[in-house]
Amino acid sequence: MKYKKLAIFGIITYILQVISSAQNSGGEYTMPPILIIVSGLASLTFMILAVVYLWKTQKLTSSLYLIFTLISLINYSPFIRIVNFVIFLWVISLLWAMAKYEKLSQNSEKNTNINLK
């Protein structure tokens, strides 16, 4: 999975998380359990892939994202939510930027191969 596709997948998983966490006034979830399960699995998949893809270049960011995502499973205080969201946005922006860099590097390789022939 390329960086841009992974960034888009991350945005979709975040939207899916928000939709699946809807509750009524009694505190009960209004969405079907299967949607909640799919949302959780998609979020877990994105977290693992983002950490793997960013590990070589951004070890600190990927470590922080992993740590705060795991902390948010245990303690979902407003502070943790805000920090987790900011790190999520940073991860998405890094993936998007790496997609642009990857495209430039591929174009550079093509130009080098053409010049060598």
C-alpha cells in the first residue's frame, strides 16, 4: 500500500470511528455492532501499517502514535483525545508528504534511466 492510499485509508477509518461511536441519550450505541467491529479492525490495521511505514524515517512520531493510541484504549480523557488527534493529523500529513516525495523520486529515477541509455 502506497503512502497516499494509506493516508486516505486513515482518514476513512477516522470518519468510520466517529460514525460508529454515535450514542443515544441513554449512552447506548446506535450503530450496529458489526459496524463498530469493522471500525475497530480498520483502525487497528491503519495504526499497524502507519507505524510500519513510518518507522524507518520517523521513529519518534510512529512511537508516539503507537503509545498514545494504546493509552487511549485504557484512558480516554479529553487530554488524551486531543493529543491522539494531533498525532493522528501529524501521521496523516507525514504520509501525504512521503507520497509526494516518493513520486518525485520515481520521476527522478525515470529521468536518470533515460539519460543513461
